[in-house]
Amino acid sequence: MDTARPTGVSAAPADSAATPLYLRLAGGIERAIASGAMRPGDRLPSVRQLSQQHDVSLTTALQAYRCLENRGLVQARPKSGYFVAPRTYTLPEPQIDLSIAGASFVSMDHVLHEFLQMVDHPLAAPSFNAAPARTLLPEAKLQHLLAGVNRRHPEYASKYQMAGSTALRQEIARRAVTSGVHLHPDEIVITNGGMEAVYLALKSVASPGDTIVLESPTYFHLLQSIESLGMKVLEIPSHPRDGISLEALDFATQIPGAVKACVLLPNFPNPMGSLMPVAHKRRLVRMMAERRITLIESDIYGELYFGEQRPPVLKSFETDGDVILCSAFTKTVAPGYRIGWVAPGRHFLKTQALKVRTSVACPLLQQEVLAQFIRDGGYDHHLRKLRAALKTQATQMADAVARHFPPGCRLSRPQGGLMLWIELPRHVDSREVFALARREHIGVAPGAAFSCGRRFDHYIRLQYGEPWSPRMEAALQKLGQIVTRLAQERPESGVERGMPLGEVLA
Amino acid sequence: MDTARPTGVSAAPADSAATPLYLRLAGGIERAIASGAMRPGDRLPSVRQLSQQHDVSLTTALQAYRCLENRGLVQARPKSGYFVAPRTYTLPEPQIDLSIAGASFVSMDHVLHEFLQMVDHPLAAPSFNAAPARTLLPEAKLQHLLAGVNRRHPEYASKYQMAGSTALRQEIARRAVTSGVHLHPDEIVITNGGMEAVYLALKSVASPGDTIVLESPTYFHLLQSIESLGMKVLEIPSHPRDGISLEALDFATQIPGAVKACVLLPNFPNPMGSLMPVAHKRRLVRMMAERRITLIESDIYGELYFGEQRPPVLKSFETDGDVILCSAFTKTVAPGYRIGWVAPGRHFLKTQALKVRTSVACPLLQQEVLAQFIRDGGYDHHLRKLRAALKTQATQMADAVARHFPPGCRLSRPQGGLMLWIELPRHVDSREVFALARREHIGVAPGAAFSCGRRFDHYIRLQYGEPWSPRMEAALQKLGQIVTRLAQERPESGVERGMPLGEVLA
């Protein structure tokens, strides 16, 4: 069995004099691909170039490429030569379990406390925090804009606006058109990030004891937020590719008045990265309207699509103002600005009043900087670059998982966003994976954090916001080893399933 | 009856040739005092100088001073000459009504909606917004510090810290000593202003349906916040000088378990500006501890004392960690930064977790600027100047109220803070005063906004955060005319008592 190679970058067998020449050559190319030095779609040297570069025969060079082709790592294209293969998922997709548990109050602290302690961990790679790496964010541009706004507006230290900056609300309204909705700036309330937006939306339409339906798995902050509001959660199974199961949702919302609101991310939710097809979106909005269930959608990952087009939001299909659209700039531009927004439709006055009595207002400075960045600071250019980088990084991390994780694992195919969702063999406790990976400074979110139930105890979430690097490759290799070892052990030899995370970590 | 003189500065009878010379001279000095050109304590010209300046006899000059002395506007000090008199309140203090209504759920929107629409009103003088004027705040200094922080830390666009900036928490802990408490930086959670601090504290210790005791009157954002949390409010009468009545509080909290928490501002609360004597503070903390009622104190005005010493916070008298101290920099340094904090004592973990699930974190940029300003940016110097200005402005506004308001009015004697609390004749509807004053761009808060009951329907709040000016004098004169007219009318001739504010305004 492999021992730890904390600084190694190679996924191939170690070279030795006994290894045939073509295999050593192939190993070198494999390492270059694994390290990200060569990326999917990159053209490889011709057979002739390869033989000259490495001083080997043409046959040996060809053998090396054929070997890599057999392993799915490179592709021969007629008359063009060899290319690094596009990602080939060698792991199947996670399964969907369509059973539904009853509505229940949330209680997650035992799972989450230790995890949340880690979110700021500065050394973890991949990081625990689901956001693009700093190098992918427009820090220098924002710094420049902020210096200008600060110079022109010393009064932003003293002033605030309850509804939020007019300029920013105008830009949000203007941009919303690309997601299919027409908003007036006065229909928008600026919030402290996307979390406060959803929190205010929930508080606007539901009361303690009410039942809220959610896609499952979903992100822990949402579950915690509902817990803190004293509402009940009814988790609806969600497909890793299409999002929430409309059949299960249909079934769960038959009884009039039993469910007050439905919260979901139609585009690339945390942790699955799924994308609801347009037909599903339309059907969902109609179903909820018929049943008088308020739809609260968060679109914080909506701009991070890997496909050709910006997917529409649910609100673009509504007819009666009962869809509340929440979003934020924390996943795309400036996590540190903590700026989000909500367009509450016919719940506007209630939501605006709640914002005032929760936290009054948000600082104007960063709002004005964002407004300028969106208006004429290269927002679209930035988003294009960010999307391309994330798509590549998703491929690279998925490849690494496929290479390093043991048989029996399953892997999501994100359509956008920032995360991979991995199903491990059923007897592997993801909280143990979390605890062991943490010691190696590898950021893993345990699946238990994404549900009130135990359905995802053998899942983990990884985030691919950072550019690929030898360190990431090594981390994924190490993580694969941890999972492999736990998969080989029986539960009784290690930590028992169902133990509180605190004890697992002790 | 006087007609409106919107740009006039004179409170004295108009001069005319028929007016004796000494009265005309006195009138000029009275106008200079009223306009703020001469302030309480200022030395006046000697009798000889006055006679020379105005080319009048020594007798006439002396007569003018004697006349002003008779009216309480100037003081003769033996061997020193004449001085502008310290403020002499000619109105009695408001009364305290010790009756207590039962606990009730809050419902205030009918009163508050229109008022809150006005808070941002840029033209109002005095403004609707209870904060020091921009000219009294260190905008230029903060602008300079912010430029430096922005230059050194572009990463603050991307990064955030859930607990808040370490540097700021260190400064808060260091400063807390002056208010009598020893805090560790890790016991503090940074919040979006003082409002979120109290909101999180309430949510940490109480649940929907629980009863919270408050001093009455109290600020409407607090009442609204409790409303939004689904908790009940039990209002305890508060004395305009000493704060909450301990006898009434004692009586109201006899039944074990009936009250979950007590929220109050021991130092200069909005709207009364009272100051709890130290003996009261000690007794209050002991009483609440014995009855296992969590004390939540907001000290946002604590630095704005008019006396010799920084008054202690309630938390300085606690023994068991059950006093939650909330504060903010929104009333003293930078309203626009929206930065507050909470030291939740033994409720720390709960409060910290709630912060994360409500709004995750606050921007680091402004936190670092504040930390620097407190550490070595002249925070103390700024506070000294601000306190002196507010004390003078309180005097000037109180004088103007005493001069312009009709008999039967009563006026608080604020010990610090930003507001005057004025009791009008009982049949005057303060919502009508609000509506009429609004048309003149005069910021008045109707008393109804400071209670769930009707106890303060004939009170108004004014704020003296702006430096005195002819415009302020004219506004107070106009306001006095409005109140005088309403006091002379019978209720049936105007708006009926108890009408919703919306109808009053319509």
C-alpha cells in the first residue's frame, strides 16, 4: 500500500531502470497532465518531436502515446496529432434516493461546529471555503475603484441608505435581464451577502413552526438559518444533474397549506452543481403558484455556468410576484464585500422593513465600487475568464478524483458553480474522511453537513475554486489514499457510524 | 399670533423706533445668544465696552444687561463682568407614569412606516436621523486611514473573517476597560451595527412567544426587532433622569420564569438621554441575576456623556456572565460603516453561530480602519470634541424649546447622548405635530413610535446632533408655533386622537 508522499506530484508508478522506456516516457507526460502543466485540449508534441526531445526512437514515442491513449489520457485526432484528452469521467454519477423523511426541526450543530471552525483555515488546499481563489478575483481592479470612491466620497463614513445604493440597484436591475427577469431598482433590497437575502425572504413569508421544502442535499448555512428561524425542513431528493425531483416535490406538497415556502438554487447549487432544465423550471414555478407556496430562489452561482448560455432564473417564469429572487456578489466578484440582494416581488415592503430591523443598512462604499465595476469596470470580461478557469479546474479535479479514488465511488458532473459532490462506498463515514483529511490540511466538507438526515453520511464535497497545482494533485492523491484505506476497513475496525463528530475528532 | 418667518433668526420682539434704546440693545444680544453666535459661559463685553461699541450711555448699557439678567439670559459674576448664562431650563421635566400594561406582541407598522420613510430626508433640520452631524465626525481622518488600508490590503475584497477583525476586537477589549469591564478579544463578535448586536443577543437567549422587559419609552427599532422575532414586550416605566424604574421592574418580574430577558440602555438611551445611577445599576444586575433573567444592554451612547466621567456599563457589575453587552461605532465615529459588536458572555457560542447563519460576516476593510483610528488615530481627541459639541447643542436646543414652546410642555434634561424628549399638553397628538413639521422639513419623531401603547402619544423626540444655526433656530420657532396652535385647538377641531398615521398624513 502507498505511503504518504506529501510533496510528490506523480500519480504514475515510480520510475526505475526496470521500467520500459516507453512507459517512463508515458509516465512523464501523465505527470505533466496530472500537475496541470498540460490541460485537456492542449496539443502534444508530434511523434517526431517527442522522439527528438527525449532521444528515443519513433516507435518508442508512438508506443508511449498509444499507451496513454489506451488509458484515456490522450486522444489522436486524424491529421492533427495527439491532444490531451477532454475529461473522461471514469466514475459514475451519484445515485438519487427518492425516499422522503417527514418534516422536522433542524439540529445540526454536532456535525457542523468543527467544520465551520475550519472554513477560515488559511493553509488548506483545496480550501474549505466555497469561493474562487483570490487569483481569480478582480482584487486589483476593485482596489483601484475603491480608492477613487473613497477619494470622492468621504461622507460614506457617515451616511447610509436603508434600501442600499441607488447606483448598485440600477446595475443589478440592468443585469437581471440576462437571467430573464425585468426588475425595477426600487424592487431590490441590498443585503449583507446572499445568506441575509435568503434569511429575510424566509422571515418575510413564513413563521416559526412552518414547513419549508428544500432540495436535498443543500448547503448547511441554509439549514442552520432555517433552524435559527424555528421553522421545519422537508427535504426533497435532488438529482445530481437536473436538480430537485419534481415528482417528489409534487408528492410532498399535495396537502394544501402544509408547506409555506420552497427554497432552492436552480442553477449550480452547493454541493451538487446541478442545473434545472428550463422545462423543469417552468413546471416548478407553475406547481408552486397553484399550491400557493412561495418560491425563494438563490442564484448566487448563476453566472458561473459552463455551458453556452446564462441559465434563466425561476423568477423569469413567474406570473404573480410570488417568486423571491436572492443573489450576491460573494461567489463571483468580492467575497469580502459581503454584498447580496433580494428582489422580493409582492413581499417587498415586508422584506425591506425586516432588513431595517435586523441590520438597518449595508456600507455604501463597497456598494458604489461594485456598481462602478459592473457598469464599466470589466465585469463581463472578468466573468468570462472566471467561468473558463472554473470549468478547467472542475475538469482537473474530477480527473484527479477519478484517478485517485477507489472503485465504488461516484462523482457529480457539475454544470457550473464551484463544487464536486462525491459518493463514497456506503460504509465509509465522511466525517472520518473529514477528520483525517483535516490533519493533512485538505479541505473536505462531510456530507452529513448537507442534510438533517443521515442520507449523505457517505458523501463528501470538494471545491475547485483554486487553480490546479502540484500541491492540489498531491492533496487529491492523499485524499484518495484516505478514502481507499477507509473503504478497505470494515466500520467496526475504525470509527463507528453515527458517532458525533466531536468524538470522531477526539 | 406670529406668522412664519422661515429665514428669521430673531426670537426677540422686532425692533422699532418706539422701543427703548436699552431694550433694542438687549434684543441684539439676545439674538446673538439665540443664534449660537454667543454661547453659554461666553464672557460679554464690559459695560464700558458695550457703551462705547454702541455709542450709548453707561446707564443704557447697564440697563440692557440688567434686563437680560432678569430674563435669565446673562449672569453677573462679581469682579468678572457679565457672562452668557448657563442653560436655565424654564420647562419642567416630563412626568413618569408608573402604570404597567400586560405583555403584548408588538405591532407598530401603522405608526412607523411614514416615519421611517423620512429618516433619510436630506433637507430636514433638525434631521430625523439620530446621529451626530457629518461636520462632527472624523470623515477626513477615516478617509485617509481607509486609503492606506485599501492600498496595503487588496485582499479585503476577497477575504472575510467570521468572528470579525482581530485588530478591531483587540481595540474594543482594550477600550472596554474605561467602561468597567475586562473583555478578551475572543469574547467579542463583530456585527452589522448595534441593531444586529441586540438582535443576535435576543435570539441567543429567547424564543418566539417569550416575554422581554424593556424600559419605556424605548427606540422603535428595538420594538420592531422584537416584533420580527415574535417575542412579547413588557414595558417598564422609565424616569427621564434615572432610567428604568427598579420598583416597577421588581414588581413585573416577580413570577419566576415569566420574563426571559431585559433589554435596556443604561447610559443616555434614545429617546430620554437618562443615566442610571451606579447604585441602580448594581441593584438591577443583582435583581436580574437572582431571577435568572438575561440582561442585554446596549451602550451605543455610552461615550457621549456630558458629565466628568465615562459611566460604567451594567456588565461591569455582573458576576455570572449573564449580561450581554452590545455596542457600536455608529453614533460616535462612522454611522456609514455599520459596525457594532456584542460581548455575549456565556452565550458566546450561540451568538457567534447565529451571526454566521444570519449574515455570515462583516467587511474587513472598515473594521481595520476603525481599529487603526482607535489605536492611534485620535479617537479620544475626537470623542472629547464630540462630547463638548453635543453638550453645547443640547443646551442650545433646550433653550430654544423653552423659549418657543407653549406653557404645559415638559422637557428632559439629557445627561448625554443625542436627544431631547418633550412632553406636550396631553390633548396634542404628536403624530399631527410630526405631519405638520414634516411639511416644513423639520425632523420630529412622534412619541407613539417609542412604545407599543398610547402612553407617549403626546410626546415628541428631537435630536440635537447638528450644530446650532439660524436655520435650527427658525425650525424650533416654527415647531413651537405648530405646538402652540395645536395646544390651543381642541382635538375635535383637528385630527382625531387615535387615527392611524396614514390618515393623519393623507
